[in-house]
Amino acid sequence: MTAVSTIGLVLHHYRPEALELAARALEWCDAQAVAGCLPKADAELLGRPDLAVHDDDFGPDLDLCMSLGGDGTMLRSTNLVACHGVPIMGVNVGQLGYLTSVDPDDLEQALGQWHRGELAVEERMLLDVSVKSAAATGASEQALALNEVVVERAEAGHTVSVVAKIGGNRFTRYLADGLIVATPTGSTAYSLSAGGPIVEPGFEALVVTPVAAHMVFDRSMVLAPSTEVELVIDGYRPAIVSIDGRQLTRLEPGESIVCRASEQRAQFVVHEETDFHTVLKEKFGLEDR
């Protein structure tokens, strides 16, 4: 049996189903004498301020984090708990739900299986992101990314000029709307929309993909996980850095970010044994011919 004393709940803020699932999860916790808690904003949304925990204090004491939403909620959950080694169980009430593994109807069953030690944990690669910015302070100087890091134009109607250094050596200058450094998990997200390849999540790599490049070389590159990628803002226009869909900081010309494979791993609870290619076909509506 898996020792469980505290479960954290992270909610999709705009789906009523997430509130209903949270109430069911808390009922299960009460029946099993397991404590429950939520980030402050989520607790207020649920009407349970007594269970509110500050974001910085949410992860350290958890045995399990339950993400009630879609892929965006999974990304927020990862941001809150991955650095503490907390496994995440995703319950899909979103649209695509590519990262989630539990259907809403199976919530209590999945919790029981986890409590009995019957479920496996799948590890996913994370990116360590270091910001070399005079304006970056505190937590913004270091971050973890599950899907991708994006350096993009700060001004509509203009491109951004970014010099890519690979393994410490200058590679080339990109003139584009942006540049993505993705993990295999993130290869099916923004990087795919920008024309990048799909990479199996168990295959560790960094995927560098330009967005709307104004140059002949506009292809993605798949790099070894030991490779360090630095993106330096060139020219005279600033850029915005986003991690997993949330804005991190603004970079001025001459400032940069460094991306490398993290020693930490995101841990996802697997409810049922699934095949990556089967999930891919299902989520993208592919049919056999």
C-alpha cells in the first residue's frame, strides 16, 4: 500500500466539472483519513479557504497532486510540484487532455488504486531554464519547463533576432516570430504547430523549432539531451520569454536564456497501460486506411 497522508488538488478555473470532481476527491480523502489542500486561488474558487496553501508551500509535503482539468492544468501542476518530486495524477475535464490519464468517472477508482500501490509512475524530461537578464530577479532567474521554452517577439508586426549557441558555440542567427526549445512531451504542443517533429516521450532530446522564420534555414533540430542551448537576443528589439504558456520575463538585446535537460523529472501517474502511438492516433483523430 502506498503511504498517503496529503493530496493536493489543482483545478481548471473555468470548468464547473473540475469543482465537482474536487468535491468528490475531498470526500474520498475524508473517508480515507487523508488530508487535502489546494493552492489559494483554487481553494477560494471551490469555497474551501480552510484548505488554502500558498503556491510556494503547496508542493513540499504532498504525497500526490491531482490535476483536475486539461493539459494546461497539468502544466500548472507540474510547475507547482515537479521540483519536489511529487507524482501527478491527471483527470481529464479539458478538451485535448493529451497529458491526462484518468477519466472523470474513474476518479475514486484511480485514487483507491494509487492508495493500494497498484499504479505505476511514468517519468518525463524537464528543461532547466536560466535567464541571463539584468531585469530578472528571484524565481524568474531559474525555471523548469515540461513542454517548451519560447523566445518570441515583444512587438506585433516585427520579427525578433535571436542568436542560437549550441554546446557553447555560435550556430546561427534566427530572424523569426520566435524560437521554441521543446522537450519530447512538448513536441506535440506548440512545436508541432510550428512544424516541428513528434518525439516519443521516453526519448530524451531538445527540439529547437523556429516560428515563421524569415530565412532559408527554417527547419527543426533534434539535439542530444546533453546539449546546452543558449538563445541570445540580437539586434535592437526586445523579446518575451514564455515557459509552458506562461510569460516569464522580457529580454533586452544582449540578454539571453540557457536551456538544458534537468536532472529532475516530472512524474505522472499512469492509470492504465497505454501505447504512445495509440494515444496519438486517438487525440489527433487519425484513422486506419
